Amino acid sequence: MTGCYGHGLVGLPSEERHGFVWVVLTAGAAIDVADHLGPLDAELARWPLAGSEFLTERRLDADVNWKAALEAFAENYHFASVHGGSIIGQNTVPNTASFDRYGLHHRIAFPSPWITDSPAEVDTPLGSLSLVYWVHPNLVLAVSAVGTEIIDILPGEAPGSCVVQHGWMATTPAPDDATRAGYWELYELVHAAVRDEDFTMLPSCGDGIRHAQHHHLVIGRNEPGVQNVVRAFVETLGLDLAADRS
């Protein structure tokens, strides 16, 4: 960005890795993506992210805290009720998932309904699983055989608001217009589910937390991803939740 400084622009630390451009939003700060990803770095390298073709992204403004919005992508027990009639609910098994932590980050694997149909014919885990990664602090990558959702969640202007950039890229670049049209159709279905289902429901969850009379909340054992989101923020911020409850 050397040629841009005369126009009042400030260069931000950036690095390309796994097909993404990673940026720190503070000028002059250090950046080391591999170090930040830690054990998740090798995990992301397993998938063909770098060779994928970016399709599009859209912005969503929501009346919910950005950390609460992240938690919606850290569990799947809401799929049956929130996404029961959409593409998300139809292509996953609700209340069944595996959880793995990678340092501060995590991975949740959701089985597809056809996982038991012809196991011998599945030559890749993505043939029968959808993988959702949380990259601390604010990035969600939902990886499937067809493509990857890129969900970037940032704080809004107020504590109870957030800005979401919801993008999608195809695992296999479209060889023709018909294939690209199919990709667009898929993205429209997924985006509608996120916009009209997740982010229609989330503001009421935020209202419940803000107006509740409870001193604290208990996160159940069926929510290990949500637990990890909270623990990761507690760890990085140096908080003591036990002390806060006393």
C-alpha cells in the first residue's frame, strides 16, 4: 500500500494464508497467522480452501451482541426448531455432533442424514459431514463438500448490535454459467436461512439476557462449542468468572 499513503490511507498488517487475506485492524500491529491459528493451522490446510472460488458476500446488521451471535454458530441443537424447514435443517442431523478444540479455536462436525446410507462410497469426510470452525475471535468457516461459508462477525455501534459479512466460495471453480447459477442458488438458500432464521431469532435471545433476573447462566454439556467461546474470551481477557459470581 506504499502508493496509497499520499491519499490519507493507512496500511494495515496483512498476510495471505489458506487462500484468505488475514488483516489486523490496528496499524503497526504484529501479525503471524500461523502462530495465531496454532494447531488449527494444519487442520485448515487439509481442505481445498486456497483453490476455492469466491462467489459473493452480503452484509447483515443485527440487534444482538457480536459474541452472542457467534454462539449461534457454535451448536446445532437449535437446527430442528430454527432451521427445520430450510436447507440447513434438511442437510444436517440435529443434536448430533463432535467437538474438538484447537487452542482457543474449535471445530464442530455435523453429520448429514445420508451418513449411514453408503459409507463405503464416501471417499472424504466432507462427503457426509459439514464442518464448522470458529477462528478466535470473530470468524466462522462452515466447510462442506460444495463450498465454504465465510461468516465474519464484528461489533456494531452499540453493545447490543453487530455487523455480519456473510460470504460463500465454491470448492470447485465454476466451469460454466450453469454451474455458477447453481452456486448462486445454493448461496441464496443458505443466506436466507442465516438472515431470516438465525438473525430473526437472535435479537430475542439478546433481549432475554438483558432483561433476565438471573445472576448468571449455565451452559449445558450439549453446548461444548458455546462453552469454548466463553472460555476463550475469559482466557484472553484474563477474567475470573468464579470471582464474578461471589
